[in-house]
Amino acid sequence: MDSLLFAARTIVLDGIKDSGIPLSHTLEFHLSSTLAKFMVKPMDAEALTWRLARASDDDPRGSEVRDVADECLICCALFPQRLRRHGSIRYFSGVGQTAYDAIGMSEVALGFPHMLDVLSEFRQETGDEMILIDMARSGSTRARDELREGNVVMFRPR
């Protein structure tokens, strides 16, 4: 697991450098360890909402809730097209943040958009404005900046 954590930390540090978004030590460690965990554990992005509801009923402060939050973070950052088949990035970002907050991980919940931006640097995929808009709505400053460069203005409806 040490080699996976080292590889994940390298990805995270490169993402911090490339995005220009600093993370606290807590967020950096959380993102690195979460990425390392999912280098070997399969994800089930299609059932995230159902799994969160089930986990919340079974053990609202348990590890299943955290697993759902972690999967939301990884999937929003690395597999947005896959998630969009089942809902918006904004929705799944909110599910992840709410799950982190429910288990008392407030710093991680608040840092979710920043970790999303840092990890999104690894994906380096551009061109899909709908995904960028969806990510910008979920709090991604990187997506907002990219849209601004393309002369797309984000606003809140009245």
C-alpha cells in the first residue's frame, strides 16, 4: 500500500502545482489516501445515491458513508461523463459533501471543490462545455476559469 500511497501523493502534489490550488495537510493526505484506496478497490458510480441511503439507514456514522463520499470525490474528478448518465456533477458533489459532513469530516466537506479541482488536473480533458458548466456549478474554480477563458459567463438564475 505504501507504493500506491506514494503514487497517489505524487499525483496530488502535481495537481496542486498545476492547478495553483493549495490544500491543507489534512486535505492533501485525505485526497492522497482516497486516491490510493481506489487504485485497487472497484467503484460503483451508478449506485452512489442508493448506497448512501442504505448506509445512512444502517450506520449513519460508519465507514460505508465515508466510502460513498470518497467515491463521489473520485468519480466527480476523474469520471464526470460516467456520472452524468445518472445525474449532474453538482448533485454528486453535493452527495459527497453531505456524506462527509454527516460523519463529522467538515474540513473535507468544505474542501471538496478544491480537492475536485486538484484531482481534475490529472484528467486533463477539455472541450466538453456541459461538463465544465456542471463542474463550475458544483464549486470548481478551475472549471469557472476555463469557461471564462472561452467567454462563457456563469451566473445564478433569479
